Amino acid sequence: MFDRTAILLLASGLSSRFGAGDKLMANLNGRPILARAAGALANRPVAKRVAVVGKDQTARKACLEALGFEIVLNPAPEDGQGRTLAIGSQYVRDATEADSVLILLGDMPFVTDTHLEGMAQALSQGASAVMSETGGRLSPPALFRRDHFGQLAAVTGDRGARQIFAGIPARHVVAAAPDLLMDIDDGLDLQRAEEQLTATGGRSLTYACR
């Protein structure tokens, strides 16, 4: 289902709202937030696993390399998520033969393989782009056919994939529960995530980085 899909994990944010320390390397029930986000489709064959990190984010780089990701460096993470997306999309376009790209965020640790499978199914049934939705709001994960790699590679600033998605006629939305699409921005979000893991008994995945 994903053997012609490249995973693109955006993980070069500056954690400006988190406070001290690196948000993505913060401990979430014994594992870094980043490792949990990177665990999506860990046991599935994919065309390539690519992650974009900042040039000085050495702990993130080491963690993701241990999980089998090729690393693309972002020289200016302060330029916003749109620029991170563009850097990663250009690499996927030029360095792989993938038919589609699955865009994930490094601060979203609860995305399930089941949700991603639903997105892939929509693509296989004729959609050209698929995004997630909760509470009426579009969100990553997002899945785009190769036809749109050029547009993704041209994104700038803080603009993400939503603007491109809105202009694609054959688009599809897959709904998800708010907890599944939780992104961790600050300490309170991390506390809620810990409580969620405790309530559900954690996730039965194996991670290589700690």
C-alpha cells in the first residue's frame, strides 16, 4: 500500500513555545516525542523515509538516522514550516521515484497506521491529494501524488500544504479524533499527552532511539 510512497517527516521546528530544552526530544512515557512520531508505518515497506531537521539539531538527526530516515538539513529553521516542507519535497522529488509523499510532523506522536491506511485508500480510489481533518480543521498528515511535488517544493514562509490542497479538484479528507491529531507545542500539551498514554496503556511500538 505504501511501497511507492515516500514518508516526509518535518522536524526542524525551533520549539519556541515549549520553553527550555528540545521539544521533539522531550520524554513522552519513556521515548522522545520525535521517536513516537517517526514510528508511523515503521513495519511497512515504503519508497523512502526522509526527515528534515535543522543544521544544528544533532540529537534529532541521530534519533532519526537510527530509525532508518535519510536526513535533509534545513539551514534556516526560523524561516517557518513552509520552507521546511519545500526543502523536503524538493528532495523527495529529485532523489526518489516515489509516486506520492506522505507528510508527517515531528510533534504529532499519536497518528495511527490505521488512519494512514485510510488516507492511502482514498488516494488509490482516485484522489490526487488527501488531508486529515478534525473539528472542521484540516491538518497533517497529508498525502499528495507526485503531480503536486513541484507545488510543494515552492512553498514559502509558514504556509503549509493546506493552500495547495484547496486548489486541487480531486481532493479528499479523512476525519480523525482530536486526540489522534494532537500536536505538542508546550508543557501543558506534553502533560495531556502523558495522560492520554496512561489512559490507553501506551503504544506497542519498538523504537531504536531513546
